[in-house]
Amino acid sequence: MHMQKQELARKIARALSETGFSVAEASGVRSCVDVIAQRKNSKVVIKAVSNIDAVSAGEASMLKRIAYFISGTPIIVGVSSQNGLLRKGISYFRFAIRCVSASEISAITDTSMPYLASKSVGVKVLIDGSKLRALRRISGLTLAELAKLAGVSASTIYKREKGSAFVSLSTAKKLEAVFGESLVVAAQVQQSSSYRGKKLGSSSVVAIGLDNEPFGMIARQRNYYPIGFESDLRTMQKKALFFNRIKEAFDDSIPFFVASKERSIEGIKVIERSKLNSISSEDELLELVY
């Protein structure tokens, strides 16, 4: 039986905490991120799901946006895919986000594992195209000769040699058998190098929008600022509990809400939107949120 999302998120949070991570868990909050954790300079932004194929493109995009903006790594932790239970010792991927099995949470920070692609049509692996090309040339094989040995077309080999790419698991095994060397790589799948942001007021503090799950925006300059937008009080209280966990876990994160009037919710400052739009420096922002 698949464990519930909240149970899985708590399991992840406990496991990371036991290995020295500072952890903030988003329990009870509708969110594209369930756990944010940091150990030294390593940050991970985690989505917990039963089936990794249930993660939508929108959720994946928000997860990657948050991870990029706080200089972290997005990871999906799940139990299964459309192909069945996730295997131990393997990193799958969905929308270019690494996925690991819930039964092997220690693998969250293990970048030495091979990558598999979860696809309804079968399993694919990420291979190193540059290494493939170098091995082929050293072996004196032509594109056509290697293609025949691997049971694929010469154009397929050519395309794969142009860079790291996914091939079927059976093709990868055939190629590795030809050379007697591993071609599956564990490098992080390439992510977007930037997200277009906007300045807060006339300051140099840059923010990106996140569809209010649970943040409306995240801003940064010297510090990170998870920002929640005004909603019903109960929802804001739930988000405030998560914001407090973030504030306690990460010294450089200062969460706050933006609403129509100033107040405090569960110890998290609420500032007026007009005042946020009028700031000219990060120091002015800090004065508002403290």
C-alpha cells in the first residue's frame, strides 16, 4: 500500500534531519514543495508523491523555480511510476527533475546513482555522448559498425554522440557491452539557467512569481524572502506555520506576507503591498519585515 503524501514528507524530513540537515516541512499546506532542507552549502527542494508520474508540468516548473532561486536542487521522492515500483539504487527523472525511491531516502543526496527515465513506453537511461564518441573512435569503429552492434541506426548513434542523451535501457547495455565500460551518467539533468524576475520597488531585490503554492513570490539579494499573498485567515495561518519552520531552519530566509493591512500571523509579519512597492533597498525591506 502506498504511503500517504504527508506521511512520506514526514519520513523524508526525519531522515534528512538525522543526517545533519536543517529541515522545513510543509505539512498541512497545499504546496508544490513538501520539504526544503540544507546541510552546509547543499540545499534540496523536495516534492513527495506516491506516483512520480502524477507530478504535473506546472508543479515541476514551480519546484525548479524555487530550487533555482535558492541555489538548491529539486528532487521528487516517490513510491512508484507507471512502470511499477521505483527501484533501489536508481534515480529516475520527470520533467528533468531527479526522482528517487521512497524506500531509499538516503539516496536523495547521492549523485553517484545512474539515471532512469520513467516513461509509460518503457525505461530509458541517460548516457554520456562525449564518452561514447571517444570510445568509438578509440576502438576504430565507424558509426555504421557501432550502430549494427547496438541494433540501432547510425543516425541514432550520431545524435547521441552530440551530447548527453537518453536511450533505451537495452541499447545502453549493448553499447556498454561493446566497450566494457559504463556510459550511464549521474550528472544532474540540465536545468534552466535563469528565470526572469522583477525588482521589488526601486530596490535591487529580485523576485519571481510562484503561483501562491505556498509562496506568491520568492525574493533575494543578501537574504531569501519567501512571500505569501493575502488569502483567508485559516490558509494564512497554515502557511505561517510553514514559514516559521523555514525561518527556524535557514538563517538567510526571512518569510513574510503581503496584504491590505499590517499585522502579524503566527509570528510572521504581514506588510502592506504599497509599502513593499515603495522600497528602494534591501535595508528598507528588512525594516518592514522585522
